[in-house]
Amino acid sequence: MSEVTVALRYAKALIDLAQEQNTVEEVKNDMELFLKTLKASPELTAVLANPIISHSKKVHILGDIFGGKVNKVTIGFFNIMVNKGRGEVLYTTAHEYINLYDVKEHITKARVVTAAPLSAENKQKMLADIQQAIGGTVKLADKVDPSLIGGFVLTVGDRQIDTSIANDLNKLKKEFAQVAAQ
């Protein structure tokens, strides 16, 4: 079974438990903190994935790091995962939990790539336009890629709008190549 499949099963169980305990939002915040901590500490990631380190040592380490900072449901979940020998899938499980939360709350992820940084006003306008078009809450991530030359590439779910100059130039190049080949 793939790591994502295993993680998704655990994430579903965790979100069900969090719903029973009325802590869905808190646990989501805990998962974001956990992901941020793992990204900042590759050593912790290595410890969780290492089969030589005992389960009790891993539980102790997680307790020391997150003990007073996360909900009891979250720390209990960490303990269960580690004791079942699933410490290496905690990272993926946290991602899957956040994805399930977004689906449950009707939050759509969007990404815009621009040639130059977007102003706060332009980003807000784009976010408002996307929310109006899809009807719901949108999390908009932005990235700068100077190779686009101008314009933007917007990805919302499985849809993509490419208004970049680089894309237009590539289309022209293909058209010229086809005409030249005839």
C-alpha cells in the first residue's frame, strides 16, 4: 500500500475523531504547526522515519516538542501512530488531514505564477474574482517566475489559465515551425 493511501486512512480517522471532539479546527492548526516544525527540522523527520529508534523514545521526543502546544487529540494521535510503527507517515498524514479539512470546509487552493511580484491590491482583486467565479473560499498562493516575461499562469483545482507572454511566444514558435515545415 502506498504511503499516501495509508496516510489518507489515518487522516480520515483523525478528522472523524476531531469531529466527535469538536476540535477539527484546532487539530488542523496543530497539523500546520507539525508540518512547519518538520520542514524546519530535517533531524526530527529523520528520527520519526528511523526504525532503529524505539517507539517510546519517539513518543517522548514528540511529547517534549509538542506537549503543551497542541490539542490532546493531536498528541494522542501522534502517540498511536508512532506506537503502530507509522512515524514515517506522520508528515503525509498531516498533509492529508489539511486536504480533508479544506474539502470539508469547501476551501479551494489556487496558485498564481507571475513574472513580477503581485501588489497586495492586485492579489486581493484576483482572489475576489476567483472566489466570485467558483463560489467559495479560496487559498491563493503566489509565486514569481521571471521566465514568464509578462502576464500570469493561474491554476485553480485542475483548471489552468495561461496568459503569459512566454506561452504566447511558444505558440508563435510552433506556428512558424509548422508553416516552415510545409
